[in-house]
Amino acid sequence: DKNSHAYEAFLWLGSTPNFDELDEFHRLQRYGLATFYFSTNTDAGYPWKISESWNSGEHECNWFGVSCEDDNTVTEISLPGNRLSGTIPPEIELVGLGNMLTTLNLSGNNIGGKLAVQLGALKHLEVLDLKANDFTGQIPPEIGELFKLTSLELQANELTGVMPPEICQLREGVLDELITDCDEEDPFSMVTCEIDSCCSECY
């Protein structure tokens, strides 16, 4: 699709000055990050607050909010309250190819649409913080494949349905914090999630 953010990122990547010097892993990691940038920076009148070095010739480990291991493999993306909009693209899974991405913090933004099922491919995530956005639809059971997750915050969104049992089962492992909009007394809380047996807190 030539109108997609993925295609936009593909064109950008091919035009970067050092493209020929990148190995396949770094091309894919950078492509995943670039697609994420284009997909969450969709409002020209309300762009990212800080986008220093993103989609530049700089190594992606120097992009604002990105941390790496050995200046090579992405370990963290932390962009809370940075005016992100749009949606999380399927290509987010490419950012986890190095098997070191442990933290994804996109809280306090304006990202909407459904939660990408590809989040479940980020197998080394320990912290997934998506609170205070505009996500809609049901919570994908694929997130239940993140067996290293210790904290999952989904509150202050517009999510609906029942918390998938695959995610509830993570509470028997290392998942200590599971928060979503499941307060039965709040008419805007549309997720069903039992306290203690599944969620640690209802918002």
C-alpha cells in the first residue's frame, strides 16, 4: 500500500545515507522504529513534542526516548506525554527482534485504534505502559504471551470486553501489576476483570 505509513518508512529507510552500511538486523530494527514514528505522528497540527534525531541519519540508539544495549540493540522505548497520536503499527514487533526490548512506555498520549496483536511478539517485555491514551476495542489475548511482564497498565483508555484469561494467567507468574478500566461503579469503565484473581487494581 503506497499510502501506508509502512511504505513511507520503507522509502525513508532506502534514502538514508548509511543504508548500505546497515546489516539486515539494523535495517529491520530501524524500519520498525520509523514505521512507529510515522504511524504515531499523524497530526501535522499536533506533532510529537520532542522528536530529536528520529528518522535522521543518527543511529537509532540516539533517537529521543530510545535506549539500547551496547549502543546496538533497542532495550527501551519511553515516550510518555510526548503528543503521540495515530495508532501502534504491526511493525512494532520488528523493534523487538534483538530480544532485548524490556520496556515500552507510551502513557499519556493520544494513540488510538485497537491494540496491535503484534505487541504479543515482544517476548522480552517486562513493562508495558499504555495508560491514558485513546485505545478502543478488546484487549488482545496475544499480550498473554509476554511471560516476563511484571507491569501492564491499560487504564484510562476506551477498552472494552473481558480481560483475556491468557493475561490473567500471567498473574500466577511474575506479573505483579495489572491495571485496567474495570471499576464496576464507574460507567466509563468497560472492561470486566476480577480483582485479585486477575487484575491487581481497577481504575
